[in-house]
Amino acid sequence: MSRFYFFLILFPFMLSLSCQSPVSDLQTVPDVDLNRYVGKWYDVASFPQRFQKGCHRTTAEYTLSDKGFVIVENRCNKDSLNGKESGIKGKAFIVPGSGNAKLKVQFFWPFKGNYWIIDLAEDYSYAVVSEPRKSYLWILSRTPVMEEKVFTAITARLTAKGFDLSKLERTVQQ
């Protein structure tokens, strides 16, 4: 019976979150070729999130499923470069009409979060991911280390988009 009461209390909160559509001027890239986007990405810098606390060598790996969604596997080494590997697996669902640039990522049912690709290299060597309220931000690279001039150009574009980069932290990869 306690599960029922928990759900009864939690349901209005969940409903209010799912009904809100945040007003945002944040734009995604116009189109993403998922066949080129899948694979391994290294987290070069991000806004720290509590679920990433103590993470080093953070990576995300994306795989297309035969059921129409993207399999997401996030990994990191906890507390040091050689720390215990930690990871989580989830699913990402493409938002129709978004050119594959907007996804809904789910690690725990029934909760889904926005995953918007807001900057992407022509050769898919880097990507920048956020969400409409700009509270999450990840700068991803196909390599553990990104050229400084590329990183500087990305951060300049993020500043122009209204991001508060005082929260941005580099991720220790090596």
C-alpha cells in the first residue's frame, strides 16, 4: 500500500514536469546523420552534474538499435584516472521532426531528459549537447584531448548563445 501512496504523491509532480515546455531560444543543428554520430565520444568539458561527481575518463558510447532508438552507455573511472569503472546504460528516442538533433534520453523509466545537439563538426569530430534551459552542457570529442583552438571556438559560440561558462569544467581524460 505504501507504493500506492508514494505514486499518488509523486504523480502530480511528474505530470507538472512533463507538461512544462520550457521557453528557449536555444537552437539545435539542423540535421544529424545518426550513422555518423554513433560510436564513442569523450567528455572534454561539461557543467558538473551530481551523477558525474568524481568521474575521470568520462565517455559516452552510442549504438543504433534495430528497434528505432539509440542505446546510450556512459562510463567513467571514479575518483581517479585508474579508479573503479562505473557506468550506466539507457535509451535515446529521436524527437520527430528534429532532424535527429533532439532526443529524449531515458536511464530510469519513466523519466526522460532532453538531449539537444547544438553544435557539431562537419566531420563529426566534436559535438556539443545541452537542453532548452541550458542547465546541462557537454562538449564531446572523438579523441580524449581536443585542440585548444577548437575548444576556444566552441566556447566562443556557447557564450554567444547565452551560456554561463563560469560553470564549465574540463574533464580529466589522461
